[in-house]
Amino acid sequence: MNEDKIYQLADIAAAAQTQIKQEFSNLDPVINISRAMRKSGYPADTMTIECLTSKKRILFIYHDDQPQQLKLQYGYSDQDPGEDYVDVSLEEFTQDNIVNWIKTYFLKDRD
């Protein structure tokens, strides 16, 4: 059951993606799901939301052993993920919050 959770989360992210595309024509976030960690023996899946033009990436990791939360990290697609993550409860993983995370991060100037 937990292995399918990433797809449920991706559905929520896809709704946020649609909303963003309607509100901001200059943003076209791309959602990607990866099962590479799971295939390597780790009970986790990843989902990224990326802006291809700025290379900004929001990374989410869903661990089977922490089924009520996600790890979130802001970064860049042309850089390896760092070690620092923020814990986000599944209750916080809503369409509105995803839209806000995308707007807040993708629309600010690159650091």
C-alpha cells in the first residue's frame, strides 16, 4: 500500500501544476516520480517538481517507515540534493500548499 502512495501524492501535485499553469504563463512546472531508491533497496520514492528554465527543483521523498510525512528540499536540477530536508506532514501536502511552494520558490530570483 505504501508503495502506491507516491502516485496519490503525484495526483495532488498535478492539480497544483494545472493551477500554476493557468495563473502563470511563464511557469510550466514538470512533475517527475522516481522509484530508483526503491529499486536500489531503500523503502522510499521521490517526486520532483522542476522549472526547466530556471533549473529550480522541489524534491519530495516519501519513506515507507514514515508514512505520515514527506521530506522536502529546495534545490536545483543541475546540482545533487543536499543533506538538509524539511519534514512536511501529509496533511500539509495539499494543492494550495504546493501552489504556494512553487510560487514562492520558482518566482524568486536565483540565489
